Amino acid sequence: MNDEQSSRLAVAFARETARSTTARLCAACVEVLAVTGAGITIMGGGQAGPICVSDRNVSALEDLQFAMGQGPCPDAFVSGVPVHAPSLDTTATMKWPSFVTLARESGIGAVFAYPLIAAGTRVGVLTIYQHDEGQLTKEQHDDSIALAEVLTETVLSLQDDAPPGTLAPGLADAVEYRAEIYQASGMIAVQLSIPALEALLRIRAHAFANDQTVAETAALIVARRLRLPNDHQPETEV
């Protein structure tokens, strides 16, 4: 990372993290890299999950990758090297069918995942989304690598005061929020005998139609106060 990169990234993250521990990290990534969207996922161990997303479409894609273990993000984490999908073509579809389907429906044409690594230990992944197909510019690629280094240090610094085996409060809140969504989608998948992807989409559709957040809908499902309908029965809330 050169001095110019370090300065730009430091300024962006100082401004964004001052507003919120994790929620603004993805906004900083989008600003610095000049891309369509971004998601950051903590991976490995028992406490893991997306900690921030830049918008609703990215949220759905990050949730899907983490819940199903399919997509550029899990591949980058397992391999420890960046995974580029400049075109969601036949090759990408064969590797990640559900992810590519949802990405195309969300207007995403290219995805790039960069692992967060410190001293050989993988912490998570920064995933970058673009509407248009095509590779990142050299500057965007170099900045993404530098940004992954900064994000790794940011996550580790947030963890400094957390008890062993636990996540720092800001990270834990984000992961717990996601965990309830995964639990709810699992319940709906079993109840309706549908794939996990469809269950996630139904939860998001219900939330949108009823002016709720996805977290609010998921909480109702987990508490067994809401059961989504199959194609022939009305939904019920108790």
C-alpha cells in the first residue's frame, strides 16, 4: 500500500467509522472504490456472518452466499486469494447457480471478492459488486487489496477488548441480526418444502409488502408468531 492509498483509505474510514462501528464500513468501501455495492462478511469459527452491506440487493446476495456457502465470497475465503467474476457467464453459473440467478435478478453484472487475512489467518471477505460486466480497473484492484488490509486491521482492532470466543459488540450485533434471518429462512424452507434461496426471497417479499424490516419479519417467524403461506394458503400471524 503506497502513501497516497493509505491516506485516502484512512480518511474515508475515519469519517465513516466515527458515525457507526460497522454499518458505515460498506459505504466507505463504495465511496473509495467507486463501485456499485459492497459487503463485508466475517467468516470462520462459530460466530460469523455479514457485518455490513451497502444496499438491499447486496444484503440479499451476502445472505445467500453465507447461508448456502456458494459464491465468490466463500471461494475467496477458502482459497485465500481474490476471486474475480467479471462476467456472470456459463462458467460462473455452473459454479454458483443460485448466486448467479439472484445476482442477475438484482441487476449485478460482475462480482469481486477479496479475503481479509492477517498473519496467515483468514478473518473474512470484502465482496464488491458492479452493475456492468467487466474487470475492475488496475486502480480499483490495487485499492481493493489495500482496503482489504485496512478492513482486516479494523476488524481486529474492534476485537481487541472482546472476551475470548466472543465478538466485539458492534460486530456481534450485526451477526446476531443476520443469524435470526438465517434461522427464519431455515424454518420457512422446512415448513414449505422449498429451497433456502426461495425462503429468503419470500421473507424479504413479505417484509416489503407489509412495510416491515427483514429483521422484524424474521423475528416474528422465529417467535412462531408468523407463518408464511404456501401457494394456496393465506399467511397467518398469531
